[in-house]
Amino acid sequence: MTRGQAVVIGATGQIGRAAVRALAEDGWEVRAASRGGGGDEPAPEGVRTVRLDREVDGALAGVVGDGCDLLVDMVAYGAKHAGQLTGLADRIGSAVVISSVAVYVDDRGRGFETQDEPDGSPRYPVPIPETRPTVAPGDATYATGKALLEQELLAVGDTLPVTLLRAGAIHGTHCGVPRELYFVKRLLDGRRRRVLAYGGRSRFHPVHVSNVAELIRLAALRPGSRVLNAGDPQAPTAAEIGEAIDAVMGRETETVLVDGPPPEGGIGDHPWCMEHPVVQDMTAAERELGYRPVSGYAESLPETVGWLTERLSGRDWEDAFPQLARSYGREGLFGYAAEDAWLERYDRGDVPGA
């Protein structure tokens, strides 16, 4: 006897792979939907792969067919995707949809998308509860689009119970934008010094794919209309992440700490770089779902580091991770010449305030 029929959209992505596996192991019959219709690994037992281009009218309805007990959506965004799901409410028992911690704003309306503005760095409470205000829904930015998605789905909670998971910095294997590469590649390149802005204290709450998958699995068993944070049991600082990756790779690195923002040329910038901490409150997920993390951050690193190292073998990092390259650029992450020049001035004592 199975738990029911589940449709997973974005099944070959980073979270999708883990969610498909977790649901199948828990007894669901899964239709794993993706653009390609299959992944680079054999599908788990009880999983049927199907092609889906959700931008084609009627395509999602065709995959859902006569109905499903659970729909899990990794990639939903904005009003259009919300409309696809609400339009099928009579054929879906419940849904779990991935949102983002980026929707939160502080008491002055500052959020992720104001960080480059003067005095734009948000100051969130530590930890951030789900009751915090969010950006105004709209279609202008990633955060506003996610907020609009949430608004539209929560409005139909009586007919379609939807659990929205506000994920932090997602990490693990098969990530298109692996933040950990910042430290891994530097060690592989023989770098023995690194510079971290804000004293290495930046905290951007991570969440491993196994923990997201566990939240999905639990929400599927307890349908409801709600928003929940999605995070690991720990939110390490950038300096702690670097040290943990050093330990996994058996290296030692000197860390040069810059107390304030990145100096000229972005020296000391990194993928977790934020002036103030972003730490999520996980008590609601624990209370409502009985959530217990599958993995901690440090415990998950050996698998992630091994995967990153294998992906880089014999390849330029921009070819291995094109999405990361588009987001940050070569010099944005690995501008070694500028960094070395800055370190020379630092060693001479010619860097003001350092």
C-alpha cells in the first residue's frame, strides 16, 4: 500500500533529486517531472520520470492528469506559476512549494535587494520568525515574485493546502550555484591566505538538500496552508565555514579579517557576505511538522567537497558551474591578482584600518 501519488516539478534539480528520493523511500508513487524527462542517475524504485515544460499551456495539467495526492514544486515563481497551481486545485490533494528567505524585510523595509544601497543592509532579528514582514508582492524582482507566489497560494488555502518553505542558502551536491566552491577552489589552486570582510562574522543560514527533503516529506504527511522556514540546525559564520572546509580537505589557511565591508575591488567579498546575520527560526517547523534535521552543516561537507572536486577535475570552473559564473564572474570570486596586490599592501601596513 502506498501513501499516494506525488508529482515533483523540477525533479532533476538540486532539491528535486533529494525530494524524489525521500518521498519514494517513504512510500509515495512519484512522477518526477523535468524539462529533460530524466536525470543522470537511475530513478529510484517507484519513480516514473516525465517531461514537463511548464511554460507550455496545459503541460502541467497533462502531467497531473486525473489528479495527485501531493504536488511538490521546486521552481514556482510569480503569478503565472501560482495560477497554474491554483487552477488545478480540484485535482491536487496538497502541495509543498519552495520559497525563499529573501522575501523578508526588516523594520525599515530593507532586505536582500537593498544591500547595495547606502545604509541598505537589513538588520533582521536573530532568529527570524515566519511572522516577519515581507517585501510587497510584485513582478519586479526575485523577492517580490516569490512574495507574490506566496500571497496567491495562501489565498486559496481552503481549497488547496500549501506548505511554503522559505529556504536559506541551499547547499549540497548538484548545486548550480555552490557557495562552497569559493573556499574549495582556492585550496585546490594552492591559495594559503584568504581575506574575509566583516571580520568573517557574516552568517547566511544554510540548509542542506537532505533537510529540505525532510521538510517536504513531513509536510506531505501533515497537509496545511502555512509558511515555514527551512534551515540547518546551525548557521555558521563565513570564517567557520572556511575552517570546516579546510578540515575536510586537510589544509591550513591563514585568514585575514577586514572588520568592515570589502575594500576596493571587492577584496574579501564572498557568497555569504552580509553585514548583519540572517538566521532563521526553526521552531515552527519543529512544532508543526515534528522536524528534526537529517544533517548538520559540517557533517554534510565531505560529500559536497568531494562532488565539487570531482566536477572541477580537468575543467575550468566557469564551464563546470556556468550559473555561478554568471552570478559572480571570475574576478568576483577568484580575482587572485587584485587580492595578492592588496595583501602586499596589507603586509606593509599600507592598508588603512586593517
